[in-house]
Amino acid sequence: MIVDVKEMQNKAREGGYAVGAFNTVNLETTQGILEAALEMKSPVVVQMTEKTLDYAGGRAIYNLVRTIAECYMPQIPVGIHLDHGKSFEIVQRATEIGLTSVMYDGSRHNFADNLAVTKKVVDFCHAKGVSVQAELGNVPYLGELSMQEINWDDYMTDPGQAKEFVEHTGIDVLAVAIGNAHGFFRERPEPDYARLEAIAKVVSVPLVMHGASDWEADRVTEVINRGVSCFNVDTSTRLAFIGQLRQSLENGDETDLRKLLAASKDAVKKTVKEKMTYFGSAGKA
Ligand code: G3H
Ligand code: 13P
Ligand code: ZN
């Protein structure tokens, strides 16, 4: 059953657990995510970026997720979300396709510009019943910077600004930067838990952790206890898919594409199930 992402995250926050928001790009990744949700009886968010809308066709990938969720697992709450929309236009496109939850990511802009465009996005989306996640601070990407170059103070979410940002824009969900980073092994040696606590104290909306694909259970629990109710996961499922595909190709001469891709789908499913256990969403559907 397709549900409202914001409500799913609010419910997780109240229940003291988090949900996973997993990036999809194709049929098999979608199947891996949704089959994991079914087997774990877990609510789940399936999300897609602008590049994926271009790659797969926006309506095609949106309706693929929606159809699998509605036809094969009507008892499982599934949210569909635009991840890292970098412009007002891509948000607009996502809503035209049918998505009812979007992220506007103005984190590369200065505070005033991020605030202004986020407000414009919220006004547009709320008039259509679409909920909005935005990012304050900046969660860096693997490959853009070397570890030595990162001055973490430049990336962190400021709690005072977070309060002003949420109150002024009216966003529904806030993505925070507390030393988390996209890709593997890029994080600050220790997340800034005190900063997260300070943000959660002054901000009433659910908080999202991007780039925490490689976080083990202990860190996950620490941040859930301090107000995080959603984790975005892409790298670990992508690497599970690719790793299995590489192994399948190296180990045999299988020519049935379905068998090769089904093995990768199962690798995605295994990773997603492990994450759902860490996040505490298993059994919450
Ligand atoms: O954070 C975003 C995901 O890692 C995927 O990004 O689809 O733009 O490559 P992409
Ligand atoms: P990872 O690529 O580190 O899993 O982060 C995913 C993410 O934040 C997607 O928005
Ligand atoms: Zn992200």
C-alpha cells in the first residue's frame, strides 16, 4: 500500500525506530528492496534521483515501484520519494509524475539562497499535498574530496540555523549533517552526537541521515535515540548488486539474463533486510 512518507517517518519517530529510504534505479533493485520489506514486515521508502528519472523514464520507474507495491504487497506501507532534487524544476517534474514526497537539496547554496528556494518549493508542494525534505549543512560525496581536505566544521548543520530554517520554510523533514558522508568510509571519525541532540531539541520535524550506508548497529542506535527517523541507503545496496553480478559473470557462462539479475536482486534484498534489522523497522508494517 502506498503511504505518505512524512507520516511514516513521524510514526517511526514516535515509535523510537527509523525507516530505510533505499535508492532504486531498475526493476531488480526495486524487487530486492520491496521483497525485503515484505519478508521483514517493514515499512519502507523507495526513492529515486533525477538521474534515475532520466535513465529509466520518470513515469516508468515511478509506476514500476507503485505497481509492485500495490499488486504484490498491499499490506506493506511503501513510500515513494524524490531524492536530492537539486532544482525547483526537478521537484515540479516529480510532482507531475505523481510523487507525493520530494527532497529539495539546496545544501550547496548559502543559507539565504537555500532558505529562499526551499520556501518556494514548500509553498508549491504543500498546495499540492506533497511533503518536502530539505538539507541544511552539507553531506559530502565520495569522490569529490579527499578525506584530508574535509574541514568538517564547514559541513555541519548549525542548530540555531536549523530552527530558523524549519520555522521559516515549513519543511516536513530535515536532512542533517553531523559528520555523515555519502559513500563508504568518508565519515568524520565520530558523528557529532551532541550537535544532533541540540538540533532535535529545537526542531520538531523528523530528521533524516544521508550517507549512513556503512554505519553499524551501534551508531545507528545512537542517532535514532537522538531523533533520527530515516536513513538513506544507496552505496551498500548498489555495491551488493554489482559485487554479485561480477561474481556471477566470473564464475560461469550463464546466458540467461534473468538468472544473473535475480542473483543480484537477492544480494540487494539481503542487504536491505540487514539494514531493516538495524533500523528497528522490521515487524512494524
Ligand atoms: O545520494 C544520492 C545517491 O547516491 C544516488 O545519486 O542517482 O544522482 O547518482 P545519483
Ligand atoms: P550512501 O550512498 O552513502 O548510501 O547514501 C545514500 C544517500 O544519502 C542517498 O540520498
Ligand atoms: Zn543523500
